[in-house]
Amino acid sequence: MSSFVLVSLPFLPLLLVLKMFARQKLVFLVSLLSKSLVKTLNIKVQYKIPDEYEANKNYLIVSNHLSYLDVIILAAKFPGCFVTSKEIQRTPILGQLTSLAGCVFVDRKDKSKIKDEITELRSALDYGLNVVVFPEATSTNGEDVLRFRRPLFEASIATQKPILPITINYLKIDNCDVTTVNRDIVCWYGDMGFLGHFLKVLEQKTIIVEIILSAPFLPELLPSLDLALKSHQMVKSKYICFSNPAMEAL
């Protein structure tokens, strides 16, 4: 982690003058770090990738969101520019790391800035970068896949870059199925603190996660609301809700 900070720091001034060039280099560094972290954290990833996926293309990647671990797992396999909130930017440790990673920060509360934020995403897509968005606009406890917010889909419409829906399923922790009882070991949501949660993750021997790609599709002439609804349906159709042992015992 310290080596990533040292290597990425020189690119921060470049973000002011050569933003996309610097972001491209930071995306590469984040992917290398993420691959290392996946191994360090003993995260075993099972991929289901359709024939329609072409690794040489760049996409607007949209996914359900359960934890900061999602970012590490996705970045390791699909290097990209991640979109996150101003709240995360202000979170100790995570805020500094996301800034060094070249993330795009969006203000969920101030809608007046949305046009500038979409313009930045358009620039990244036009530059050939993957842009990764969690359209639920928050991480959740996994009870459901929340509706997808539509504004950031405008970046795909403007660039006509394909949308790639991805479903994240956390399956097992130390060979035990992930249920409503142990989900908080991997899920990070609400007012959970970062450092304490991360230390708990470090205690686990193995975490098994499934990454399912749906077939990518072009936005064509569809409005952003339709793109959000279509993507949500594709992600949710492959999502596995955590079981509730108490209910199963009845």
C-alpha cells in the first residue's frame, strides 16, 4: 500500500493539467495494487464471462454495490476509472486512497454539478478508459439490488460506448455460506467505520465471490431511464440474496 502511495503521488499534479493521461496511469497502478490485494486478502474470484464481452473494448461498467471490496475485485480484472461520492472523498484513509486512484467524485446532494460530472465521464470513455459506476448510489447490506439512478448513463449515450452490467455475489466466508448472520464481514454500508471493518476482513482465511458479466449492449437511442432499468434488470436477475438461517429454520 505504501509503495502505491509513493508511486501514484507524482501523478496528482498531472491530474490538473493532463487529467486523462494521469488517470490512465493511475488506473493501471490501481489494477496492479488490486491484484496484489485480492491475493493478500485471500479472495477467490469466480468469473462468468459471456462470449459477447471483448476485453479490447472499453465500457461503462455498472454493478451492484455491497462493499469497498467490490472496487478491489473489479479493478483487478477490469481496470477502470471508478466513480464515487464526495462522502467517500471525505472519509479518512479511503478518501486519500480514492484521490490517489484518480476516481471521479460526484456530489449526490448537489444536482447542479451533474453536467460537469457527466462531461468528465464522457472524456474518460472517449479516452478509451473503462468507467465503473455503482448506480445504486450507495453500498447496501445485500437484501436487494436498489434501483439504478439514471443520470450517469448519459455518458454512455453521449459517447455511444457499450454498457457492461456486472453482478457481484459474495458466496462464502471461510467455507461458510454468506448469510444475513455473517454478511457484515464483507458488506460495508451505512455508518460502518472503515478501519475496524477492514481489520475484520484481514482475519478471514478465504472469501469466495462470484462475478457475473451480462452481455454488453449499446445505448443507441434509448433514454437514460430505459438504460438504467435495463441494466438493473440484468444485474438483479443474476443476484443471489443472502439467506436468512432463522427463516429457514421455521
